[in-house]
Amino acid sequence: MRLTVFWQRMADYFGEGYADSFARDHVMSELGGRTVHEALEAGWSAKDVWRGVCAAVDVPHERR
């Protein structure tokens, strides 16, 4: 998954205004105790980060 697709999915699910805030502030055990930004900076693939977000906030399967 490309980062552009990842960020579009984040915006589609959380809304344009909240997606980046969520990505900066929400620490998730699914990402090893990291935020989205920290996981991406640590080298996690966008696909794996998206899977972690989906698991953490129960994104419906049809939106994954």
C-alpha cells in the first residue's frame, strides 16, 4: 500500500481534520506502543500500520 492510499483511507475514516491528529496522538498497542507517525518513521509498512489502526478502532471489514 502506498502512503498516499494510506492517508486517504485515514481521511476517509476519521475525516480530513481529525486523521492527522489521531495519527500523531493516539498510541496503539497494535503498533507496538507507537502512534501512526512513529510506526511509519520506525519503518513499518503503510499496510501493516493500516491493519493496526483497523484493529485498534474496529474499522468495519468493508472499509479495510
